[in-house]
Amino acid sequence: MGGFFNRFSTFLQTQNIQVSKINFNAGDAFFYSHPNTHEYTGTLAQFSSWLQAFISEHNIDAIVCFGDCRPHHTQASCISEKLGTSFFVFEEGYLRPDYITLQEYGINGNSRLKIADIKALNKANDKPLYTHNRFYRLSIAAIVYYIIAWLYKSRYPHYSHYRGMTAWQEAIAWLKAPWRKLRGYVPDKQLQKRLTKQESDNYFLISLQVHNDSQITHHSDYRDVVQFIDEAIASFAGHAHEAQLLVFKHHPLDRGHRDYRELVCSLAARYQVSHRVFYGCDMHLPTLMKHSIGMVTINSTTGLQSVYHKKPTKVMGRAIYDTPKLTDPKPLDDFWRHPKSPDNEFYLRFREYLIEQTQINGAFYGKSPWMYKYLKPTDATSISSDTAK
């Protein structure tokens, strides 16, 4: 998260809110400069009892974290419910760019939002300020975070990263990403040109999620992305019109961790659709959406972007926006030939409700205009100075 939680702590303290911070590894500690930090060095099995005692001792009335499916955060959610402590979750925005998500209780499949509450088109602030979010800031922050965590791992002997990789492996993966981007840039741009010219309105788009996305493991029945790719190609080969194409868009944040090109080519050959299945990464997703027939996703928020573009969208997992008025409830085999478009009027109401209830104008690796609304000029300056330039 880079310096985001450091800025958030500064913001809370300007509101006279006392803040305590729990660090699980040295990377957590490196990006945080405020006092009242606490190092957790115990095992995952011991964390619930430790946290319960911590909440009682420090009179904690709210817990804030990023993501609700990480092992420690899942336990924190259960403990907060048991003790009556508020539990808030930050996550990437359901709507992008220039929004991030902040929800009580949980996000996506854990969300307690009630779609039935959407009754009228009450205008929310749907003109967010530009947040200057930059991918290079995320990349640098991730590399630094994982290297620091690896260098000082002996201080946190029981910590195991939720992604299933060591800190050093994560750092190496992020260092590999720019070279893979450079290697694939020209072929990807050539593919995008073909799709938006000769093949416009003749392909289905699949926006892949990162390989270890907790939304897949917790809010879908898929074992992993590989299983999803296999099912999608098999279904497409057996049921889509023979002239239509299938395009896999790799997630840019997963570029250094996974490359599914060989897998996609192998499966396409097995199902005899090699000439109809394509794979790329460095392509402009909104442009691909506009020129597609529709989209298939496990439960990525890109599915909501597809709905925004009025494209038929099939969700294969569980997502906050997976409702018959927005997505296609038919089985995947039927979706290819008879894709159902979303109800745009309902989408507009849903979007306003989502902004009102869950979205704030900000970025994790950029500026946070939502904070500045509540601050005096001097306080705003102190937060702004902590934002990556």
C-alpha cells in the first residue's frame, strides 16, 4: 500500500482520533512513521486471542484494513463482530478510475449492501477529482516493500505472506514485469488494432484477474485462474458461433507473476479453436470492451465496466454487481449465442447507490481528494507532503 495508511493515519489524527497500527512484517513498518505501532510476531493460530486482548487493552472501537480475505484480516473481522467493534475495509474501487472502496463489514461477496434498497436515482457526487494515480508508484512501492520484508524476515519468524510466495519471490516477480511489458508491447498493440478494426463486434472478451486474487478463492468455485481458462475455452469451442473470436486480457499487476500464453495456446489447440483464441496484456481495456460482443469474468470489477459500456456480461463467481438486471444469468454455454444486455436505467441507479455507500474519491498511489474536504489548509498540506510525487 506504500504510504497510503501513513497518510490515512495523519488524516485521522487531525480529526482527534487516536490511531494504533499493527505491523505483520518489516514492509508494513517501513512505510509507517507515526507512533503507537505494535509488532505482531506470533503465529496465525494465536492471532485471534492476541487481537481480542489488544482491542480490550487499547479501547479500540474500529478496525481498518486493506482487503477482507487475508488470513489475519479474516480473523479480525470475526473478532470485531464478536466484540461489537466496527470493521472497515479499503479495496480498489468498484468504479474506476479516481475511486477507491471503503465499506463496513466487507467487500464484494462479503458485502452487506442490499440491492433492493435502490429505489430512486438520487444523484451522488459522480464527478470525482483526478487523483494522479500512477502505476510506477505501485511498482516501486511493491518492490521496496517485499525487499524490506525479506531483509528483516527474522524479526517476524511466523509471518507467511498471504499470496503464497516469499517476499524475495514477490520482489523478483515485480522486477520481471517491466521486461515482459517491453517484450509484449508491440504484439499486443498489433492485436488491439486488429480487434478494434477488422474484428470489431466479433469477439468476446475475458478479463483475467491476478492468479492469487482472494475474490477467486473466497467468492467463486474455481480452484484457480487456470481452471477458469480451461472451462471458458471449452465452452466457447463447443457453443459460440464459428466466426467469433475469444480474447484473453492478462491482468497488468500479474504480468511478472504469471504468463498464461502457452496455456491458452495449448487449450485452444486441444479444443481445435487455435485460429479463434487470442491472448494479450498491454491493451487498453475500455477500448477492447467498446468493440467486443460482451465480457466473461470470474468476479472482477472490470465486469462492472463492461456493464457501464452496455455490454452483455457473464459473471462466473460471486460479485456485488451480479444481479439479473446487470449481468446475464444464463449458463455460459448459452451466453455465447444469446448474450443478454444490461438494464442501463437500473445500472445508473446502481452506480449512484454504489458511489453513495461505498466509493470515495481517492487513490492508493496518488492523491486523496476525499481527505482534503475535511481538513484545514495546514492539515491538508501535511497529508499532501506524504503523497508520492
